[in-house]
Amino acid sequence: MAGHLKITLIDEVSVSVDGSAVPLVSSRKTLALLAYLLVSGREQRRESLCELFFSGTSDPRASLRWSLTKLRKVLNAETQVLLTTPSSVRIDMAQVDLDVSFVRNVHDNPAARLDDLKEAATLLSITPFVGIEISRAQDYTFWLMGECEQLKSLRGGIFRRLAQTPGLSNQEAVKWLRTWARLEPYSHDAPRLLSGKLSELGLMEEARQVADSYLDLMGDQAQPLDLADPGRAAAVPAPADPAAPDRQTIGFCKAADGVSIAYASVGDGPPIVKAANWLNHLELDWESPIWGDTFRELATENTLIRYDERGNGLSDWDVPEISFRAFVEDLETVVDHLGLERFPLLGLSQGCAVSIEYAVKYPEKVTALILIGGYASGWRIGLPKHEQEQREAVLTLTRHGWGTANPAYRHIFSQTFMPDADQERLAWFDEFQRQCTSAENAVRFQEAFGHIDVRHLLPRVTVPTLVLHARDDLRIPLDCGRELAAEIPNAKLVTLESKSHIILGDEPAWQNCMDEIRRFLAKHGAG
């Protein structure tokens, strides 16, 4: 068809007509609007689009008209693809080849050709929808994360069928199974099929390595892997060494108001104290696929001290007060109980504000501050009115849905904390949150976070400070990290190339983060 459009959204946005690339507008909101219209594939009301994309502008309808004008130049050069009325907008999908639709069609087609399966698997190996994230548009962000997860959920069906398709060589089958296992390390099927294929081909050493890695990673949740080897019917995890240096010690202490606070120490070296954050559970998060890499890295050269603040984890849940003041007092309680004299203090998210307050109050104790993904003022203070209203709505959802088996309510948090995480880690975090605290306390925590305000303390910080913040953090904007670095005297800001509020161990940004912390501690960590 003359003038037929080919549009890609996976990896990056591109438009071509009959093989020739069409220049795109540089406006990220306009590209996001294009993606939304394409992926939804149906007519949208102008009013809804204004609310979704342009509610923060002075004239949302004018902003929408401007974006649609730019899109007409891209889409309607040869034929009418973008169709508008005074009240609605849609794209004629019959005239568009969209990569997202292609992947979904291949997945749903039981008779898909081998070449199509390969192309779909290649697309699913790429992080989807890069470059169309927009800040301060929470509803769009939730929609985009949902679409990302839907695409990622197709991987298993595509890769499994591809690896088992007649006509695919054993070498190619192993290649695709390795790719699948790399993309979804917490999958059960990927390592099972990969180790089985390697075993079938006589590559027993590598098959055992795959099986052992899977069993070590999944722990009690692992399923037996039959390697079809007479000498070893199934891989069995090695028993844990009770004297292993990475086993933590858990203890308890009492706050001034009688609340029991759980703490843990692990490692051998100078102490580093981590302030509590949303949410903690000393036993669950130490072995977790979310924080495990970070905690183990911090404990390699230091004694890492963590604690569960009141209201969650192993600390008392039934407590008289959950407030910023109480958070600081919990930190004081742990430090005093352990008799710590000089130590660097690490804060994540709202733990940064707690760390700042403590460092100003006890400058003689804190050798250095490390602040990751932090902010100086809570959501009731620092967010515009419409975003405050969204947070209020989340409070209502939390109150009524937190403790249920349906994870949809907790997805609000998990998918903004780590938008690029795979399904297994998102599912783990959903369940982790439910086990960490009650619905009532989850609401009390969010209320307390909303009232945090340490802006007046920033100029009074006298200790060396390292501020790390993800450039595209969907939970706490980079501007919050910039404020900390700008107002704390002589603070150093490092911007991490990630969208995650919780930087995961398999992200390139994670290694950068750990390297920066190590260099900083080597210079400022000693008492």
C-alpha cells in the first residue's frame, strides 16, 4: 500500500513511510501522546487526553492542539492516518504496521513462522518504550508501566515456542534460551529449559552451572531441575554454611516509648549505618532479589547495620506513634544501644531526611552522609495540588486493599519503585510489602512521609555528603536530589542513568552507584 506507515515504539520511537524515515518532533509529550494513541488503538476523547498529558499546563486544550498539529505532519503526509473531530482523536490502525501489535500477534498465533518468532524475540529482548516517559503525569506513567509489563509477560510464550520450533538448530536454541534466562533470571521455565537443553547436548558442566545459579537465586522457591544425567538426577542446593561471614545477627532494643526495634549487623569492618525506609524486614530483604545485591556489597568491607523502624518488619507493629520524629528516635535508639561512636550514615528515599536530621543533631558521630533517591520535603509540601490529590487517592486504596491477595493496590508502589523490573521481582516486592506491615500502618507511614520537612536543616549539614539520584526516577524526581546537593554545603551530586527508585543489581547504574559509594567511603568513611 502506497504511503503505508511503519512505526516502532519498542527501543525508540521511529516512523517510516515506504521505507523512508520521517523526521519526528522533539517534544516528549507529543511522542508519548502518539504512543498512547497507537497502543490503545481506539478513539480517545480530547478531554481525557488533556487530563492525561496536559493537566499541568495553563491551557491543556491548546497544548493538545499543538501536539496534534505536529503529529499530522508526521502521520498524514501521504494519507489520513490521524483522524480528529472536535471531541475525539484516533489513529487508523489499518494503515499502520506497529511493532507492539506485531509482537502480540505473533504471540497469539499458534502457527507463527520461525522468522516471525525470531523477530518477536529480538524485540522482546529490548527494554520497551524508551524515550516516551514523562514526569508529573502519574496516570500516564501507570498506564505505560502496565503496557511494559504486558509486553514483558509475552517473553515466556515467545521464547519457549522459538526454542522448541522444528528447523531451529541446537546452537540457536541454546542462544535464545540463554537470552531468555538473562532477561528473566527469576523465571522457573527459562533455567529449566536451558539446563535441560544443555544436558541433552552433553554440556553437563554448563547445565549444572545454570541449575546451581537458579537454585541459589530462588532458594526455597526453586523447583527441581532434572539434568538427565545418570550421576545426578536433580540439582540440589548446597547446605548453607552456618559460619558463613554473610550471615547476619539480629537483635532487639527498646525505644523511649517502649517500642521494640529490631536491628541486624553483618560483615566485618568499620560500621556503616543504614537508616530505615519504605518498607523493611530484616529477614526478608537481606536475601531479597531487590536489595540483596546492595546490602551484600556494602557488607564486604564494612559492618552493615540496618534496622526495621517501628510499625513494620520485625519491630513492633502496634505502636502509639508513626511520625518523622519517631523515625529519628528509632535511629537514635539503635545507635545508642550498639554504642556506636563514629560512622557513615546511609539514607534511601525518606531515610535521607532522617539521616539529615540525625547528622545535624549529632555531627560528632556522623563521619559522612550518603543519600540515595532522597528528598527534603514530603508530598504534602513539595507536590502540586493535583499530585497531592492523587496521593490522597492512593491512601484510600491502601486502606481498603493492602492486605488482600490481589496485588493491584501494592502495584502502585512496586511499579514506580522499579519500572524495569521483571515480573518475578515485581511479584516478590508486592508480597514483601504485604508481609512487612498492616494496611493501617501503610497509611500511617504515607501520612508521615507527606509531612517531612528538613529543608531548613540542609545548610546546617557539616559532614561530607554524597547525593545519588536516578535521572528518571519515577517515584522521587531528580530535582529533589538536586535540591539536597545544592543546599547541603559542599555536597557532591552523582546522577545515575536509571528510571528506578530502587536501583537493582543487574542495572548498569547499580555498579556506578556502588563504585561511587566505595570511593566516597575510602575518603570520608573513617572516624
